[in-house]
Amino acid sequence: MIAASLHTLAAVTVWPSTALAGPLGLDRESRKFARQMFDEYVALYNQGDPAFGRFFTDDIVLETSPMIIGRQAVIDYVVALWHCLAETVRIERFAAVGEETCTAQMLTQMTCTRDLPVTAFEGLFGQAVRVGQVLRHRSVVTYGIREGRFMFIRGGPPIEATGWTWPTQLRLRSS
């Protein structure tokens, strides 16, 4: 496991890179290290380890519905979700673009492990959710980076929801 933080990553690499820069503006070793760091973040997340929050700025914004602001608030929200959902994230594509942004295409699967009312997590799912329902979500997620840590996380709407019926506005957004 890579022990360094994204803050250390920014401190030991030249961002953006100089003469040996590839098409993403970073040299090959910097891109490889950025991917290793991102993989460590995702591994902690997939293990259900709240230490994934060490990759966040204190004022991170998780741009979901509802919007969550602050490192501890995001950690608390995700940990609460883990009590109701078995979630795994698989990275399909990754790009580190300069020192301010990285983007990942990811496939997320959430399986409901306990019944939730429509009001759960401020209506995150748009309906009541029952044990066994599965949500598969492929998205391109953008991570803003400040001082080597994530300052915002932006994603998109779900692509497949087994047993879910989405409100009209969500169906229109994802089509």
C-alpha cells in the first residue's frame, strides 16, 4: 500500500511536468504515481475504511443530492450509507490532468442490505429501498485537487437500477 498522501504526491512531483510531459501534461512516472494514489483511495473506500477521508481537504464538497460539505461530514455520510448498502467501486479508466484535476470512469454497484424509507439520506434514492435491490452506476467522476487533496467530487446519474423506478427528471437526465 502506498503510504504517502496526495499532498505528498503534489510535493514530490512537478505539476504540470516539463519536457517529458505526455498528452495529459504529466510525465509517465507522475501519472503512474497519481494512479497508485487513486487506487489506494478506492481500495480504502471498497474496504469500508473511513481512512479514505485522508485524501480530502477539510472543506471538500461531495456534489451529490444532497450536497455534502466538509471532510468529516462526507466521511460520516458514507459510513452511514455503508450501514445500509454493500458498495463496490471499480475503476475502468483514469486520467490525471495537471495538478488540479483527475477523472475516473467507474462502475459502482450498491446492494441494499436493509430496508430504507423514501426519506433516507435526504431522498438520495428518490423512493423507498428494499433489501436486495441493486443499483449499478457507471459514471465519469471528476475530482478537483487543491494542495494534493480532493476538494470536490462530481459524478453523474445512475445507468441501471434493478427494482428502482426513477422520477421523471432523473430518467430524462440519464437518457
